[in-house]
Amino acid sequence: MSSRKKTRFRLPFTKKTENGKSEKLSRSTSEASAPSSGRCYQSIVDLPLSKFISAKVDGNLQAIVIEGPVSTERIAQAWQDIEIEYIDAIGSNEQKAEIKLRTQIETLQADLLLAEVSVYQMKRLYHPYFADTLNSILKGNYKFDPDNPEEYSTLLDKCWNRSRSIKINLDLKVIEYQAIEEKIKKQSTGQPYTREYFAKHLITLSDFAGYQLSENMSVFDYCDRLRRLVDYNEEIKNRNENQKMR
């Protein structure tokens, strides 16, 4: 299927931010089905840090919209891509794995829900849409014949049983996700993403650069400067330790 509705488990449009706030997008029927002719930021390369902070700290994902109406699905996907780029540029391997697992879990949840709904609907009344959905999700080649009730019912039971493998895989991914989340919490300095967090980093980066930096810089520029500062400090630390060993 080309489009799957995501449900449950911290979706991009309902995920909790580090400060406990929620990143929310309207899920009204009219907005969700509205034309998506506008534009939104897709990458940290051109996304201003100020707008990133608004989305990350305040949960205002509308901040990444550039112009015009943009569907909630497009905004959610764009934000997820931005978060992945940000973690790639500045985060740990555990944080990268966390985002990857979250995406896998959302896909499995969508597949499981569609499979269960399709089996339920097919038991009530045959429909080619749900038949195609089951074959697509379960990677089968089931020939549903409602004129043969016994075989038809047996096939649906097989589909239901096969969908349990998706449930098992989902449960395992959730356990893995929770383990990584716990590991990240233990490694965390206890400093959540707040406006003060970014402000302090900007002050430090400004001191290092020798001139005032602002939130107008791109997220990519911010990450690159922060990475270079960390590398520089690590180089100084190693140099001092080598001198002590002489």
C-alpha cells in the first residue's frame, strides 16, 4: 500500500519532547485531507536553528512550514527526516538506533492494524481491497473465494495466524526500543533540550568563533560548529595528557 495510517507508540505528531511537552499537529479530518500545496523544510542544511528549537523544545512542528498548506503527514515525515539528520550530525549511535527502531515500530503497528482490520472486514463481507491488503502485508498469494465458505474461512484464519508474527516482531522491537531508551537515559547528563540549553551552546560557540552567533544560523552550521568545538577540546585534552606522560 502506498499510504498507511500510523497509530500508537509515539508517532512523530504525538511524540513527547525531552522537556515533557508534546509535538502536536492537528488531526482534524478537514486539515488531514486538505491540499498539500505548500512547502516545508526537509533538511537541517537550510532549516534555521530558531525554527528547529521551536519544534524541538516547544513541540511546534508548524515551525518547519515555509509557506502554504502542508498536510500533517508531510510535516511529520519531514520532521522525522530532520531529526535523523540532526542525530547523524550530533548524536550518539544509541540515539540513531532509537530513531531507526521508532520508524520500524510505527511501520509494524500500521501493518498489524491493517491486517487485523482486513481480516475482520473480510469475515463480514468480501472486498478486493482488503484481499489485496492482506496479500500485500502478509506477502501471500491467497485466492479468496467467498463462494467456497469453508475454504474462505480457513484462509482468513491462516491470515490471522500469520499476522501474529507481525505482533511478535513488534513486541520484540518495542522491548529493544525501551532498552535503548533506558541506556540513553543513563548516559544522559540530565540536561533536557530547552531554550536555555541551546542558548548556552550558542554562547560557547560565539566565544570559540570570536563573534556573536544567533539562532538565525542553520541547524547544520550549528551542528558542524559544535562538532568542531568538541573535536578541538578533545585534541587539547589528549595533548595535555601526552605532555603529562613525558
